Amino acid sequence: MNNTVFDEKAKKQELFDVLMREFDKSRTEGEDSLQLFFTTTAYFLGSMIPVTVQEQSYMPALAGVIEDITNGMETGIQVVGARGTFVKIVKH
């Protein structure tokens, strides 16, 4: 991988902005479009792991993606005030 130095906070915001624009478009197009956004984004993330990391790093990279998805889900649940139980298994 390229070890170019970059501003992590700015890069996260840039990526978030791009994804949020596409999310908003999908949301206005309806539930089918929104589901396609979710599945396509997940597929893209999964397909990029083998392209960008060494084979021995596949599972740690996937685990990181899954952890970030569950962290986002947990935050989203708290933001909307949803009731229920969210179980997250964490291995240290």
C-alpha cells in the first residue's frame, strides 16, 4: 500500500459527504433504491479488501469493516431513540 500522509479527519469527512449525497438520493428514490445503496456499498467494501491488502490481512480488514458497521448501527439506534436490544460481540 501507498504510505502517503493525509489528513485523516478531512478524508473521513470527504468520504462521508460523498456517501451521504448518494444515500440521500437513494432515500428520495424509495426503499428499493435505498436497499440497493446498502448492498452495493457493502459489496464494494468487501470486494476491495482482497485487492488492497495481503492475504493474511483479509480477516482483520473484514473484522474492522464489520466493527465500524456495528458501531455506526449502534450510534444510529441511539440517535433515533429506537427501543430494543442491540447485542454486539467484542473480542479483545
